[in-house]
Amino acid sequence: MIANRIISQTASLISRCCAIPSLITHLDGVCTAYAWVRRVHARARRNLLVVEPIIQNEQSGGSDEKDSAADCTHISWDNAAEPEKGRSTRPHEPVMCKEVLEVFWRLDNLSDPDLTILDMTFGAGGHSRALLENFPGCRILALDRDPSCRGYMDDLAADYPEQVIPLMGRFSDLPDLLKGIGLKKPLDGILLDAGCSSMQMDQGARGFAFSRPEGPLDMRMDAGRDPAQPTAADVVNRMNEEDLVTIFKKFGEEPQAAKIARHIVEKRFMMRTIRTTGQLADVIAGAVYSERHDRMGRVQHPATKIFQALRIFVNDELNELDFAMALGHQLLRPKGIFAAITFHSLECQIVKMHFHSADWKDKLRPNALNPQIARAYRTHARWLPKEELLDTMEFKWLQLTKKAVQASREEIEFNPRARSAKLRAAMKIDV
């Protein structure tokens, strides 16, 4: 017992005082993955270090390094962009498909032959196929950042000629992608299914789930499409303790973030590089004991929130979602509908913030001709009635769902991954 305590204290002292140059400085808020990579490589060049990705086939003379490399499965994305042809079934079921269709039935131009709906998260195309089946003649703009979805896009485009336009990229790439296809007409509807898809979770080589312990710690939704994007292994093995705590708290809402980050750093110096999802899950399980349960009453693994935090950080999900919500309002026509499905509180907060956003009317903006008007509403000494306050605001959205719509009990029994799904929908107000 005493020996273990001495080893733990020694490892803690080494990790705090070690002279190895840090590969990343303190994060200011939510740092994007690209900015992180630029800083890492710039710092490495200044210190004459060679930064190599953690996930790759390594050749090293040390036996310890050989053992570590043997635990890691080399990733090959050569065939990832082209799923096998002739599929008879989809890899997963679309979440809350019935509720999504009910939302878009409220469009006032369903008979329009040029009805255009943007599916921002195409996945395997379950929602898009349902929209095409229920709204004959509509056109689907299919967007996804995962190259493995391109095959499903092509299959759907073959079933519905000239009605499906595949787009490959992130939400932030959408303005350039739409410009490339020459889109000039505002959209009638937008569908966004946030988070990680079932396909990505079920593929062990993608490294999203610790239920596939042999999978490499990757978590990139782009599947290596951008070689500059860091992997989850890069984050876990190269970030300092303070940054790991920030990521686990901000993106995973993990109450024991500090303890887990401390344990990860100690394992890095005492053992070896963490390369697989199973290795990281074991390290986290050895740091804390969790008795949390999910909505189905099952015991939740202590690594659940940590894996969520790493996935969000690596893929810059929250910044991308915030951009998508702001861009959606610009792309939609007046009375166009935006439907968003979220799976955790961080995504819900962003969607609610945008759907309840409002601009101040002209009477609150600085007026050079009559400054007293704006000043009357900017004083803290005046109490404004609710009616007068609402009269000064211009709301951007009309809420179509008073509260978040959740999956039915029947759907949850059929598809347990729908238990956390929440659907919110709003109509763009003609301002």
C-alpha cells in the first residue's frame, strides 16, 4: 500500500516537473482542431521536434514501443469512401423519422415542383429517403462530412434521378459547396441530426466506442479526409493535464474530470502511449468508480462522458453546430422550416439559443436624429412591462414545437439509441 502511494506521488512529481517541452499551450475557450494542429506543429518546429501522429505503423528499436504498436490496428481509409455495393439494408435506422415528416408536412408549398430540402447530416440516408417517398418531386441536398456516406448518397441518387445532389464536407464548408452547384433559390426546409451516427459507432476501426476495445483511438468523423486533423490519441497523449480537464468538463460535463485527467497523465509517464479505445477505457475505469445509470436503467461506464468530450473536441462539433444554425436562417426562405435533432445538453443549448434568438428593433438602436428614443430603453432605472419589452424585439423563428419532442416508447424499444434524441423545429419568420 505504501509502495503504491510512493509510486503515485513520484509519478505526479515527474509529470509536473518533467522538462519535456509541452506540445500545446493553454486553451482559450473552445479551440478548433485546425488551430490546435497549427500551434502544435509551429511549437514543434521551434523546438526542433518531430511530431508524428500517434495512430500509424511505427518502426522502433525499443521492445516497449514494439509492444505498444502491436496493440494498435493500423487504419486504412482507402476503401472507407466506397462502401460495398448491393446493400439490402441500411446500417442503422433513422431516429424519429415519423416526427420529422410531421414537421415538414407543415410547409406551405408542398405542391411546389421545385421543393428543396437540405439534409445536413445525411448518414445512411434514412431521413432523406423518407422525405423523397412522402414528398414526390422534392429535391434533396445531401451533406455529410464522412466519406463512407458517399456510397449511400450515390445509391439514393440512382433510385431518385435528378432529385439528390451529394455534397461532401462540413457545415462550415456548405457556403462554398452551395456556390459550387450554383444554388440560387432559398431552401424550403433543413434537417439536422446532430452527433455521431450509428455507423461510426459500430465500426471498430473508427475508434468512437469503447465497446470495440481493439479499435484505434481515432474518432475523426472525416475519416482521414483532412490529414491535418488531430486524432483522439493525439489529444490524450500530448495535451497537458489542465487542457484535458478543460475538455472533459466543457464537452463531457464530467464531474470527476480532474481526477481522470490526473490518472491519464500518470499512466502516460508510468506505462506507455494510449493507443486503443480499450486502453483508454481501462485507464478511466481504474481512476474512478461510477454508479451512474442511463435512461434505460443500465449502468453507465465511467468512460462514457470522456469519449463524448474527446469526440466533440476532435471534430469541433459545437462550433460546427453553431455555424450550421446561423447559416440555416440565412439559407431558408420566409416560412421555411428548420428541424434539429439533438442528443445531449450541449447540443440542445445551442439549438435553443438560436431558435429563441431575437434582434432589437430600430427603436433600440442608436438614433442620431432622436437619441432619447434608444436611451429610454437602455436605462437600468426603468422597469419595462412584458408587452412593451416584446414590442422592442424582432424574433427570427416561430416555434413549431412548444417543448422538445422525444422518441416514443415503442421506438426506444426498437432502437435504444433513440432514447436521448430530442426534436425541435421552428419556422423562419418573414422579417
